[in-house]
Amino acid sequence: MVRTVGVRFKKAGKIYYFDPGDLDIAVNDNVIVETVRGVEFGSAVLGIRELEENDIVAPLKKVLRVATEEDKKFYEENNKKEKDAFQICLQKIQHHNLNMKLIDVEYTFDNNKIIFYFTADGRVDFRELVKDLASVFKTRIELRQIGVRDEAKMIGGIGPCGKCLCCSTHLGEFAPVSIKMAKEQSLSLNPSKISGICGRLMCCLKYEQEAYECARKFMPKVGALVDTAEGRGEVIASNILREQVKVMLELKEGNMRVIKDFPVKEIVQIRPGRDIEPVIIPDELEVGLEDLKKLED
């Protein structure tokens, strides 16, 4: 077992584990830690605990100290300098006529490096920009290209649900999201309905996926032959959330067909069904598979 403490450097950022040593660190304490980028200022979000060696990336970097008032003031001063650096970098980008969008600027706590985050449609030759910025700030400069999901996480905003973006409020890491999830949850395949403001599939598709997968194990597929209290019929649709299926019954009298809803618990499957692709509702925007794949990472 290894003694650890979980630290975040940004709101809703990834949690990194460090060696607390003999320090007494409580949750929400600010700490100064040693990282691969140098000395950094972070916040303890997971208290001291012991973890298996397989659950961490060894060797752990050490927590240097619990942050003092001077450390907090120095960190706040860095935040102010980041705003000035952002404006200067914008001017330099315009001067060099580079096709890139500046997203954020970050100073390391020891001022050993300034990191500029940007997005671009393709590769950008920013060598002259780096030289220009280095001559202004007199320190190491790093330009890091990020994706549209990271851009949304840094900038924040309001999602289609009307709430603040999950990625900028509580999601520490992005989970893989696929078109298959939207299909299994019987959602519309209209990109405007299943994509977030970043233009990728909404992260919340992942939240209920496990529940849908578990429920589907007990749900008969479309085409299954089932016995009901009103006779034998074929499953033509299912409602996973209500745990109901629509069954087309064939009535012997008059050779008529009737469609009725039945709870899954009240039917008996005689013949298994088949896997089918969900049908796009006619009044929705129809798109090809290639267009839908672009929404995935």
C-alpha cells in the first residue's frame, strides 16, 4: 500500500496523486507540489489515503508543503499576469498572421514556463511566434494545441440542457462516447440533438449507458415471438425506461391484428428477435453514417 493525496490544479481538472510525506493535509488545503513541469500550486481534493501500487503511477512526486499566505498571493499574482500575457499573445498572433485561436494562458507556479493553449484546423508553424514571446517574457514558452472538447472545458458555457457544461464543472476526464450509445438509447440521430456546444457527442450519453445495457439484457428484441395474457404475438418496439414492449397480436377471430403494450415481466419469449438499426424519425434531419462519425472523437 502507498500513502497518497489527490490534488487538482484546475477546477474539474484531472486528479493527480502525490506523496504527502509526513505532512498533515486535509481536503481543500492548498499545497505546493513538485511535477514534471516544475513546482505547481494545487488543491487537495482527496484526503490522505492508502492505495494499491497498481492504482498509481510510480514513483510519486512529493508534496513540498502546505501553501502559505505568501504562496496564495503569489498564485493570485500569476493569475493576473496570465490575463496580460493573453492579450500580448493575441497581438503577436495577429502580427504573424497565424491561423490559430488562443484559448488560455497558464503560468507555472515558479514562473519557469508559460503555456499558451490554442486550437487550429491543422498544423501551425509557430516557431517565430515562440521566439517573439520568449523575447517579451524572458522565460520558457510552450504552445500547446488542444481539441474542441478541451476548448469547451476551459472556456465553459451553457449546455443544451440549460445547465453549465459538465466538462467545466465536475468531469475530471473525458470518457469515450459513441454513436452506438445514442442508438441504444433510442435517441434521434440528428447531430444538433445529440452533440454539445463543442460539436462532439454529448458527454451525458455515457451517464445512462450502463443502465440501458443492463436493461437490454432482460428486454426481448424486435422480432421476438412472445406469449402474452391475450395470446401470442411479435415484438415490434420496446420502451426500455418503462420496461414495456409493443406486441402485435394476431386475433383468430376475423384475422385481425392488434398492437398492445405489455410489461416485460408479463410476457414469455418463445423465439428470440434480431438486432436492427433504429429508424430516424421522418421529420428529423437525415444524415449519413460518415457525418455521424465526425461527432465522435
